[in-house]
Amino acid sequence: AGSATPGKPLTVSLHWAAIAAPTHRWTVFVHLLGPDGQIVAQHDGEPVGGRVPTTAWLPGDSILDAHTLVTPSSLSGEPSTVQVGLYVAATGQRDPVLGGGDSTVLGSISIGR
């Protein structure tokens, strides 16, 4: 669990570990979900601002990747959830994750006042 300030940037740092060479050029999505499960903020982009596309990853590569979104001021005092996944920008096809589904919940975050 973490915390954020309403109306301020929230940076989510991701650490990708390639176990195989990806066959698609994936785009990362980071969603901030409000208490009702709806997306209230998001950031989409290729890893490392497009400088390290997934098609360049090799098995064993370790990629540090940051995505920044702005927490809405309407969430003051509300619990929220951070969700992450990958998709192909041209088709919208999402990458399945281990355990099923097409995204991973990183955890909850407290939006302070």
C-alpha cells in the first residue's frame, strides 16, 4: 500500500524481467481505480517512454519503467487501486497474465488530503 496527494502526480515504477523475447510491441497501461472500480486516472505508453520497446527485449533483460498519472482531487480520502497490464496499440489486444485475466492489481493506495 502507498499514498498519494489529490491533484498531484503519482509515479508508478515498474520492473519488467523478460523471460522470453516478446513477439509483439506491447504498450503498458497503468490505471488508478476509484473505490467503485472505475478508472479515474491512467497512463498508457511504451516502456521507458518508447526508448526500450518490448520487441527489443531479450531473455534475461531487466527493464525499469516509470509511468506518471495525476490523482483526481475528487478522490481525497478515498481508497484506490493501481492496476497494470500490456496491450498491442494497433489492435487493443491485451496480454494475458499469470493466474488469468489481462491485468494485474499492484495494490491499494490511500489518497490523502
